[in-house]
Amino acid sequence: MIFLRSLVFLIAQILITPPYAIFALATAPLAPLARFRLIAGWSHAMIWLAQKVLGIQYRVIGAENLPRTPAVILSKHQSAWETLAFQVIFPRSWAASASHKDSGSPSFRKARGCSPARRVGTILAERGLP
């Protein structure tokens, strides 16, 4: 049963992602925040699929304590799931962060150039500095 559910999820991802990528490219002329919100719809779709097809459930404890003003959300990533879930849990505009050492890699530069995070700002973190 797990294999079948995973296969259905994979097929849905394969069918949804390419058209959504074309849609995301078409949002280039829009304002950064509008573009980000439209592109974040893919994350919402993937989280919804994970809930309905894979049975992955989550709950947010303490959401009432989140400030309405700008804040820094720190996460020790345990999986790729939370990268998508953050766009659902924290729907306001946000800036992505990455390790400064990763910024020199060609794949990072290419991804950053196409990502909605670039449009709202990417923060490069220097790890190990006081």
C-alpha cells in the first residue's frame, strides 16, 4: 500500500510540476510579492497532495505566538518537507537563507536566479563566525 500511494504521489508531481513551472516563468513581469504568492501555490499543492495521498498530517503548535511583524524563523531541517510546509505555515512574504559557502556553486547560482526567493531576497549566512 505504501508503494502504491508513493507511486500515485510521484505521478501527480510529474503531471503538476511542468505546467506549474511554465506558469511560474510567466509570472516574471509581476511585482515580486505577487509573483512569490503565485509561485508558492505549488508548495500548497504538494503539501495538500502529501496530506491526501500519503497521509502525512501536521499541526502547528503555538501559531498564536508568531508575531505579525517581521521575524526570523530558524529551522534545523529534518527533511525537504518543511521547506515546502513553511510556505503554507508562514504565508507572509519571506526571505530564504543559505550557507555562504554554497553560494559559489553553479547549481546554487542557477537555482537562485530562477527562484522566487531571489525576488524577495536571499540571505547568505556565514557559518562558524562569532
